Amino acid sequence: MDRIELLRERIRDVPDFPKPGILFKDVTPLLGHGPSFRLCTDLLAEKVGANKPELVIGIESRGFIFGAALADRLGVGFAPVRKPGKLPFKCSREIYSLEYGTDALEMHEDAVDGKRCLIVDDLLATGGTAGATARLVERLGGKVDGYLFVIELEFLKGRSKLTHPAQSLIRY
Ligand code: AMP
């Protein structure tokens, strides 16, 4: 079977989570199966190719898991992007709009330090979270090489909102 299809089989659809009308793409079956988790990291590393970043940025919370595994594979550092109030040191904050209301993300002020960054998350939906992360990285003096997602919900057209190259493994 195609390697992408092997991974797709390990993604579970959970209807109406966390609220009615959302079809949640649950990656815990993929993470819980060693060969699939390794295959996923293999495929993410293949997408990176020769253009290795200096730092992987992972978005809370599933972006930490895939991002940290990829950073380890590439032999580069990892920096977390978190919801407000979670990081202990001095932070920079980016506020972004949701369908109703706003949300915010934070990074440590010294996390990026002029590096070339690759932003990693489990899933690209509307692109709001990923876009805000890139603005945060650039505000802190980093250069965004691009984005890498395990899953992309293409019908939400999040990619069109992003101003840096985006790649994804599994598309719906
Ligand atoms: P967005 O900002 O709309 O692109 O949403 C992306 C963020 O929300 C990612 O961190 C995802 O983990 C999460 N997310 C959005 N929609 C889903 C979904 N259908 N299933 C799982 N996670 C989702």
C-alpha cells in the first residue's frame, strides 16, 4: 500500500468534537502505532529534503509531538508556540481572529534568534493558527522557510491565507 494511505488508515474521524459540526481528525492511533509514527517522521523529513531549517517551530499541542520528532531527526533545535500564560520566560504575543472572536499565541522572546524556521503542526484547517505563528516568528527576528503539516483540510482553503510555502502529507 502507498505510504500515505498507510498513515491515513491510522487517522480516526471523531464527529462533533470539540463542538457540534466539527469532524475532528484524531492522530492518537497513528502516534500509538510505532511503525506509523516513524513512517510519519520519515515522510516529514523527506518533505524537508535538502533545505534543512535551523529551527523547528511546533504549535501547541500536537505540533509539539510531530515537530519535536522531526527536529530530532533533522538534528536541529525545537521551539514551542503556546497558548497565553503557559511559557515561563518573557514572551511575545500574537492575537488573531477566529470565526467568532479572537485567540492568541505566545513564544519566548529569545526562542528564534535570527534563525531560519520551519513551522510544524498536525493539521491545517483555516490557516489562522499557522499564519499567526509565522507573524510571531518574524516579529522575533526569524525567517520562515515554510510550513509542514501532517494533515491538510483542503476544502477550508487555509493554504490561500499563508504567505510562505506550505507542504502537507495527507489531504482531505
Ligand atoms: P486553523 O487555525 O483553523 O488552521 O486550525 C488549526 C489548528 O486547530 C491546528 O492546531 C489543529 O490541531 C486544530 N484543528 C482545527 N481543525 C481540526 C480538526 N478538524 N481536527 C483536528 N484538529 C483541528
